[in-house]
Amino acid sequence: MFIDWGDNRSGAVRRSGTSEKVRLAPSPALPPALPLPYLLLLLLPLPLLLPSASCSCSCPCLLPLPLLLPPAPALASCPRLPSLLFSRVANYDLFTMRPETNEAAPYYFRYIDRISSDDILHVMDIQLSETLAFLSDVSEEKSLHRYAPEKWTIREVLSHINDCERVFLFRAFWFARGFEEPLPSYDQNICIRGAGANEVLWASHLQEFQWIRLATLSFFRNLPADAWLRRGIASDNSFTVRSLAYILAGHVSHHNAIIQERYL
């Protein structure tokens, strides 16, 4: 006997060739769809779900078993969650360690030398939460402070940090993907004049920093191992991709220190 499922909104089925209907119990309502990051987390290998001593966020983002995962909103609020979703399985120890002196111009070692670790991915990850915690104590009013008439405000400093991370990341992308054309120089003062940073809320600058850094982390986490040592020319200087990762982290460290010493 053939059963025609047809339109079963009424909870009944119709047997073909007869007028008899068989009443079925209504199907239970399906739970709401989970956000994509939550679903992706369920697909991660078990080792990536183990608790991490390096996680400094307050949400329960890492649990030992997928069945014990917290509700999706708690996961979505974690600033580190997206960094867990981009992780190439490889041993990068020889590729991500500190750059040699020939991997960037001497000027840039003022930033590279601020990073003592050989694990730059871990540094960038921890720096994200530490910088957000540090700068979140600055009020909207205080963010417009400048320590001398001709100096940038704190908002302009963070706008500069964000734009420089974009520049360093694009250079890393350009060289890592194998493009050979040299890249132009970058004038920070032109950039600040065009940004209108003081008209943007401080909270928006902080959010921008968070999402730029998450994009940076996802890019470097997914790099093929040999891409870290590829190099190219920008602003008439030679860089390896590896050196640019250290430069962008050291640049944030440099300006965090300036904010602490001269603005607060």
C-alpha cells in the first residue's frame, strides 16, 4: 500500500486509493538553528576542545566534550572563539620562530625586539584579550585626550594601530600568496588626516581592533608552512612574511606602552 505524504501540516496521511486518513501525532517543534560558529565548533577535533590555560576570557568557551558545550550566545560572546575555528594542523616551530636580522630593515626591529616569544600566534592571541582589557578602562571622554597640543588623541593612536595592522597584514598576504610586485610606502600622517578618528566612538575603535586582529589570526593560522619564509619588497625594504607577523604584534605593544606612559 502506497502512502502519499503530500502536505502533512494537519498531522494526517492519506492512503492512495481510499479516502481513509490515518491521524498522526504532531511532530515536535525543531529547536532554533544554532549560529554557524557553534556548529563548526562541534566539528573540531577533540584536542581543540580541551581547556586551554592560555584562555583569559571569562566565558565557558572551551569544554572537554561537545555535549557539554554552553548555549550558543555564551560562545558567540567570546572574543577568542573565531581564532579556534582556523587552525592548520602542522608543526610550525621552525617557521614561526623569531626572524633573523636579514628578514626586515633594521628600523623594524624596534618592534620585533619587543616580542621575546618564538610562538607569535600565541602572542597575537593573548595580545588581543590583554589589549582589549587595557583599553576598555579608557572612557569616551578620556579617549579624546592628547598629552600635548600637536600630538594625537588616544582615539587617533588606536586608529593608527588598526590601520597599521591592516597594512602589515596586507603586505604579509601579498608576499605569502606569491605576488612579486613591490608595494608602495605608507604615510601615517596622511592616513590619520583621512580617518576622522575623533568623530568615531571609542567603543567602535575597540571593536574594530578586535575584528582586525581576529582576521589577522585567521590569516596566519591558515598559512602553509613554507609561506612564512616568503619575502617581498614594501616601501623599498625587504620583508619576510614571518617578520611582518612579529612587526604587527610589536607595533601594538609599542603603542600600548606609549598610551600607558604618556596618556594615562
